[in-house]
Amino acid sequence: MADINKTILAGNLGDVGTVSRKDTGWMARMRVGTRRRGASASTWCTVVYWFSSDDEARYLEAALVRG
């Protein structure tokens, strides 16, 4: 059986994410704010996602918008 690495991070996009081409492929960077139930402050994380598909780059450029 193949190993699957999967993470689901649910939260608010803090700013418009960026997608850029690097020497080794594509990189998407986004800021995500999460909050535990009952907490008054958000925890902000920078998420970096590496990939190689041009189709995925086009999708992420359209999807990583705030609002």
C-alpha cells in the first residue's frame, strides 16, 4: 500500500497567496489564520506548497484570492 501524506488546514486566508516558478518547479505561499474554539486570538501560519504541474499553478493562481 502506498503512503499518503495529507494535511487539512482550515482557516482564513490572511492575504492574497502567491504562486511563483522556481528552478525546481512551482511554489505557492499563503498566510492562514486559525483559531481554537473559544479563543480570542488567531494563530497565523505561513504555508509553502511545492508542486510541478502547470495546470495546478493556474488553478492556485485563481483560487488563492482573499474574500
